[in-house]
Amino acid sequence: MRGQLRAQEREIQMLQRAGVATASAELLLSRMRAKIDDLCLERDALRRAPTA
């Protein structure tokens, strides 16, 4: 997932260099980054949880 984010960040940078408005894309990317961070925290908590 993080690799996909990096690819999208590069695409946004290319658009910015071309003079294309990228505010909505940047907002979406930040929401995606936050969701990935939340999922990683959840994964780590599940790994620490004792198994029954």
C-alpha cells in the first residue's frame, strides 16, 4: 500500500509541475495515508493480543 502511495505522490508532483490543480488529489492522498496508518495500528494491536 505504501508503494502505491509513493507512486501517486509522484503522479501528483508531475501534475503540479504541469500546472494542474491537485488540491483534491492531495486531500484524497492524505485520507489514504491516515487510513493506512490506522490499519497498521490495528494490525499491530492484533499481533500483540493473546490468542485463545
